[in-house]
Amino acid sequence: MRKDDTADIARWLWHEVDPGDWSGEALRLLGEGRGRLVPVQEHERQYTGDREFRGLVVPISLEAEPSTAFRRHAEAVENAIGAANSVGSHGPTGPWYERSPDWGAPFLRWRRPGTESLELRAAETGAELSLQPTEPYEEWRAAAFEWGEPSHSPGGFVIEYLDAANEGLSTPGGLRVPRWAALPPLLSAFVRTLPAETCAIGRNVSVTVFGGNRQVLAIHSAERLTVVGWFKYFVPDEGLGWSQRVERTVRSWTFDAGGPGEVDGDWLARHLVEILKTEKVSSMAKLGKHVHSLENAHTVLLGLGF
């Protein structure tokens, strides 16, 4: 699908479609045209109320490399209907417990409080533009974080812009695990797809990791994933790809973990946990982070694990 087609569909969904109360024959006729209506399942009714449907979806094909193809569509939609109110990744578990694509789960979201929201998001078959009622999805996501098991909780990250469209939006805090043994699977899922997702949405993610009151690691993701370390006890192996740098009198080490589709999440997660333990971070309780937010935005890392 061409960028022009995506922009045209986004304008149609955002400016022309009136889903009413998300029920009835008129809405069903809409679903017989460009889009596909998503019916409410019985176990979802606690969030959707009497609505018959919880979304109108139009599929989008992603040609070539998915993260760069998604970015082209994202830029086309933002040019057509304005900048997204939130961007990020849904993590391994997508909306309503749908499975996310293996390469990543980026999304851009335009929000109307009390009515509808529009999302451009990755899907297993490519991508999709989804018009949906705002409250049911947000209530489901809050409940999924509060009651879900760590392995089934929505992860990823979200960058929320501080504008009127996000008034009343309540985003759950990041998931915290109590033991080192529980951290690697969550950390692996987070870093494995991160460069593909930041490339796809055209934004950066950066977090500094502290052991007590001392910075130990920083994870930066844009077009590629980079790790920076400040070590007292850990001895980096240059054969693994670590390289030393000096800024004024401060010595640090850097590691290029790869670009989209290149990150070995399982190995990197184990390696980072090994570093933290070697740097004498005695427990998960001593582990902290500082998330670097973009200007006029608030960033929450939902799937990091601490």
C-alpha cells in the first residue's frame, strides 16, 4: 500500500467515520467497505459495555524491511492528520491480548477523550489503522497491568505528549519484578525489538540504570541500540564489542548491540544482569532508573522489569 493510500484512509477514519455507539446496521455497512469490524467477545464486555464492536480496522501491507516501511506510513499519517498524541510499543502482548509481530509492536495513537482513538500499529500481517472507542481499550490496559501475570502483561513503552488530547489519560507504571531470576526474560523482550520500534516511530528511547546512587549502565535506542557502561569492577571484553571512550576525565565503555532485527535479546539481557551483579548491585531493590523524556512528553518504560 502506498503512503498516499495510508494518508487517505487515516483522513477518512479520523475525520469522516461516525461509529455512533459502536452498534447497529449503519456501522455494519461501514465494515463492508474499506475496513473490518472487530466484534466484542463475551470476556471483553466488562470493558465495552453494550457496544457491539470495539474497532474498525483497515489493514496495511509493509513492503521490504518492516521498521522502515512502517516509518514511511507513520510519517504519511502524521502529515495527513497531525502529530500523534502518544507513540511507543505495545510489547509482546498487543491490545486485547493479541500476539504482537515478532519484529516489534510499534504504534502511533491519536486520542479523543470520551469518544474514539485512532492507532497505526504493527500487526502479524503487516500493519493496520484501527479506529476504536477510547475508554474500553484504556480500561482493559489498566486492568491487564494490575491483574496480569508478568509473562502476560502488556510491555513495551509509551511516549505521551503533554497536550489537551491526553487529559484524563492514566497510564500504568512499569512492571517491577522482585528477583534477579525474573528479570532476564522481560529485559530480553524489551531490548530485542527496541531499535526496530524506535526506528519505526521516529523517536528515541534512553534510560540510565543506577545501582544504589551510582550510574552503572545506559541504554539508548534510535536507529541502533547502544549500551554505555561506567564500571568499577566489571572488566569489559573488547572481543565481544566493548570499546572504551574518555570524555574529559570520565571513562566509559560502549557496546553496539545492533539495529532492527539484529539484537540478541536473550544474550544481552543475561550479559547486562551479569554486569549489574559484578558491579555489586546486591538486589533488585537497589536497582533504579532514570528515563530521559523527549521535550513536552512523558516516557514510561512498561516492559523493562524494574
